[in-house]
Amino acid sequence: AQKITQTQPGMFVQEKEAVTLDCTYDTSDPSYGLFWYKQPSSGEMIFLIYQGSYDQQNATEGRYSLNFQKARKSANLVISASQLGDSAMYFCAMRAQGGSEKLVFGKGTKLTVNP
Amino acid sequence: DTEVTQTPKHLVMGMTNKKSLKCEQHMGHRAMYWYKQKAKKPPELMFVYSYEKLSINESVPSRFSPECPNSSLLNLHLHALQPEDSALYLCASSQGAQDPYYEQYFGPGTRLTVT
């Protein structure tokens, strides 16, 4: 079975600063994908970034980067130069080869960016 | 274009009503999903369609009936719902259902209120 743990229910950051959102995962499957989604108060789940279990380099997408530490089973999201529009709920999620079609979500972290 | 559309955005229905939620994608994705999300919780998987066939039903009550008329469309038919069914209903699609490396793209959701 796969499991995602997000231990920070809420995080605060000042505008223009960087912030790290934590995510640890558990699976015995060697093939898996890790995903981060952003959900503003409007409700839409926005795909941010993806990391494959066999990827050698950390994924980056604009201001988002994924700090992938495979031995520690962690996949932390780093947001650089925070903007007010980054205030939202952030979900870490995982799909494993042996997990069929299911995307397993963590409980989420609510990020608030202060001006 | 990574757009998934959902209609309606908001729906209020009585417990004896019959209504349908609609979802559409034009990305050529072969897998489509329905999720239910309660406030401050992660999405919960309801159904998965792979190549227009139902591949996963997460023990969803029969008052929810999914339908996949073609590879671009996904419907969720609602009948005799309960107040506890009030939630945000999210549709998603991905290139393939079996491969763990494909991200899922979500629609904006339908906020359902059952009175």
C-alpha cells in the first residue's frame, strides 16, 4: 500500500521569500511518480510538478522545485520568491506501478503568503 | 492545452431530484476519473474509466452512476442523494490509467449542495 504524509497543516511565509512544504511517502514499489498540486479557495486542483522514481535530477518548473531524497523517501516542494497568489492548499500525491490507477493524496498543507 | 471542463459550477438539488454532472477533455487522454472532496480534506477517488470502460468503483453508493459516452466525455448521474453527499466533485484525466508517471489534470469542479 502507498501512503503520503504531510506533517505541516499550515505554513506562513513573507512575500518574496522561499518556503519548503514537506512530504514523505511510503511504498515498496520501485516504480512510482510523485506529484504536487495547488488548490486555491476556488477549488480547482492545479498540477504543479512531477518527479519519477528513477529520475536522477530534481524536477523544476519555474518557481517550483522538488527536493527529492529517495533514501529518505521525501519529496519536498520548494517555492521560491513567494507571491500573494501562492496562498492556497498544497497536496502531495503519489502513484505507484503496483497501485493500479489510484493517485494517493496527503492531507495537505495550507500556505499563507503575507504581504 | 491542458484543460478539463466541468459543468455546472454549482448545483443545488433536493433529495428526490435527478441531475447530472458533466466533464470534458480534449487532450486525447485515455483515463478519466471522478473524485469527491469534502472541505479541508484531500480528494477521494470514486470512479476510474480506462479506455471508456469502468475499471475502478471505490464502493460508491448506487445513487451515483457514472457514464463514459466517449473518450472525451464523462458524466456522473445523481439520484436520491443525501445531505452528506454535499461536496466538491472533481473530474480529472490522464494519458494512461496504468502508468504511474502520468500526471492527472483536474477540472474546476462542481460544488454540489443537497437540501
